[in-house]
Amino acid sequence: MNICKRLKDNRNILEKKIVASDFEYCPFTINDTSALLVFYKNSVNKSNVGTLIVKPLSELKEKATLRDVYNGVLYPEKEIITSFSSVFSKLEDGNAVLLIDGEEKAIAFAVQKYENRSISEPPTSSVIKGPREGFVESIDVNVNLIRRRIKSNDLIFSELTVGKYSKTRVSICFINKIADKNLVKKIKNKIKKIEVDAIIDSSYISKFLSEHKTSLFKQFGNTEKPDILTSRLLEGRIGIIVDGSPIVITLPYLLIEDFQSPSDYYNSFYLASLLRVIRLISVSLSVLLPAFYLSAELFHLEYIPLSFLLTIVSSIKGIPLSPSFELFITLLIFEILNEASVRMPKTVGMVVSIVGGLVLGETAVTAGIISAPALMVIAFSGICLFTVPELTQTFSLIRFIFLIVGGSIGSYGIIVCFGVFIVYIVSFESYGTPIFAPFSPLVKNDIKDSFYKGLMVKNTYRPLSLSPKNKRRISYE
């Protein structure tokens, strides 16, 4: 429906369509011509509405057309609209709309007011060295944080609106001369096809972008730090920023990303390489150690050194639970304590961790319900798992699978299960990129920044696993 010429008719349409109690009608005159400014009062900056729009227009001494009003208001974000569908869309987005008697068009002013938390270091990516800025819930602030770091016309932000009721702004960012255009187009088309009531967080978008809906492994990267997103964009990845979420999605995703830490790039490459190897060993131990301990206790006592075997035998004497049930229950208790400490308020969560980890564990061992070696194995496994926080949920499930297989079949079953696991990872692809690259397929150039951290000045080429358009990032004269 087009905007009517009579202001009274336009107001009647608005009153029939909008019944919200916080909707404001602000009538005034522009040189004896009736005008109406409408907006949601809790969504606009009333100071800007009064001083930058209403006051200068009400003081006009000469008759002015809508175009004259548009040019006369010194406000940068404004737009002429002609239909009521555009009026409603602009109002829902927090704009103020000006209607003038005798004009079949209106002017929308972007005077939104949103409360934002201050930029601070994200809790999931704290560093000793390097930038401490983190993304916030405002898409405009997040875009600005990226533009501060990449001052180039090739940095593109393509904005879409998703959600039937939420109408959430989603921005796809990439570097034009580096990112794969076909991948950008594919991601855009997938987001355009999303039909859902609301997008509350970037995780909603990621569910629709996942090509393998039932996979245990994640198929996208995520970050809360602008410096990490900047480096990934410069490697040829694509970022997806969702209004209302401080977490930015990145595609394509490589498994090695989660073993890399922001501090690796601000410290010595010797230390970075060592820490990455430690993370790999830690994750392997967290998954395999409980399973091998259980299989050795049940099927392969000869694998355990005699002195340690005597310690185990003396500790499990009088334990009413079978070894399998004992380890499974201990692991389940550990997961419950972890979940409780995360869900509870911080102060209470610390108490839960202390009481659960020390008091409950010590009491259970003293009471003879579980053995000390089993408690130590599970506790060490849990600590190792948290060296790679992004993979905690995935490998927690895998640890349960290996524990069940180890308790049922023994070490042979663990080896077979591990082989199946490796084959699955090696064959897994997301958006045409193998997540186990650069090891499968082997990309020698990318090995320099995998579990081994090479010299930054020697990384002449971008990660070829991502198929960037512009492969060279360091030029030598």
C-alpha cells in the first residue's frame, strides 16, 4: 500500500495497524503545514529526534516540499520511502518516520538508540600478550572493530535480514581479492533460504549452515576477538556477524584452528610449537587414558607395571563396584560437577567446584566407593580436555564412547575404534574443505602453521587448504 496524500488517512492506517502502547505520534507544523513524526519511543534517541529533526523543521519560515525538508535536515542517515511496508519496516528497525500533509512520500531517520556493553576482553579468549578487545552484541560496533584493523576498500560487508519476527541483521564479511567468490555466494544463498521465527544468536545461523546436520564435529570456526577474525579473513575465510551476538562464525573450518591460541602469534615460535604439541597430547590423553586404563584393568593386567599393579589391587580391595561401572560413574560425576559449576553463579560455582572436587572425591575414596587411581585418571583426563576449550563438548562425548568400547572389548576395540575415528575425520569435508587439512590431504605449505609454528616471515603464502584467490601474502622485492 502506498502512502496517502492526506496526513489524516495515513494516521488512521497507522492506528489500525500498530496497537503497541510504546508507539509515539508527534504532530507539529512546518510553516502552517501539518506534519507527523512517528516512532517507537523506547527505540529512538529522543534527544536527536527533538534537536535534529523537530526543532529545525518547526522553525522553518517558508513553505517547503518534502525534498526541501529532506535536504534541510542536517542528519546523515535518512531515506525517502513511498510505501507503508517500508514505513513499518523502518519503524520496527528503530527509525523515526516523518509524514507531511499533501505528500505521498515519507522520510525515515535512523535515530535508533541501543544500549551496548563496553568493549572488554572476552572470557573465552584471554591472553597475556596481544589485543584484549572483544566483540560485543552490537553489529555496528563489531563491524567498526574490524574496519579499524583492515583499512581497505576490498573489505566487504554484505548485510542480510533473517527471522520472521526478529528481523535480525546478519553481515557476511570477506576480503574481495582473497576470499573464494563461489563460497561467498553459496553462504549467502544458504542464509537467504533460512525461514525461522527469530535469530537470537550466531549459533542459530550455524545450525542452518552445517552441511552435516548429525555430525559430532563442528563445521565452522568461531571467535570473540577482532584480531583473530582479522587474521582469518586475511587467510581467505569468510566471517558471519550476527546482531545481538558477540561470537562471529568463520568458514571454511579446519580442525587445527582449535589447537591454535591467539598468544601463539605473540610469543616465540619455539614456545608456540611446544604448547601446540602439548595441547594435542592432552586431548589424546583425555580421550584414550580412561579407556586404556579400564581395558588394562579388565583384560590386560600384564600391561601394568608390577609396582603400580600392586597399588591398584590394594586400592580396589573392598570396592563394591565393578571396574567398568566405577570408572563410568566417576566420569559421569565429573561431567555433572562441570555442568553445575558452569550453570551456577560464579561465586557459587567456585564453591561447587571445590566441594565437588575435593570434599566429594576425598570422601568417596575414604568411604571405599571408588578407588584413588580411578579418581586420578578421570580428574587428569578432565584437566587435559580443557586445554582445547572449543573441542570440550565433542571430545567429552567421544571419551564416553571409547570408555564403553574399552570396557567391553579391550585394547583391540579401542584401536579399531580409533581407526574408525581417524578415517571419519580424514574423509570429513565442510564447504569443500577437508577439516583435517593440511595433513589429509597433505599440504606442505600449510604445515608451517599447524602443530608446528614456523617463523612468521617465512609464511609467504596463505593457507592453500582454504583455496584463497590471492595466494601470496608476503612479497619480497
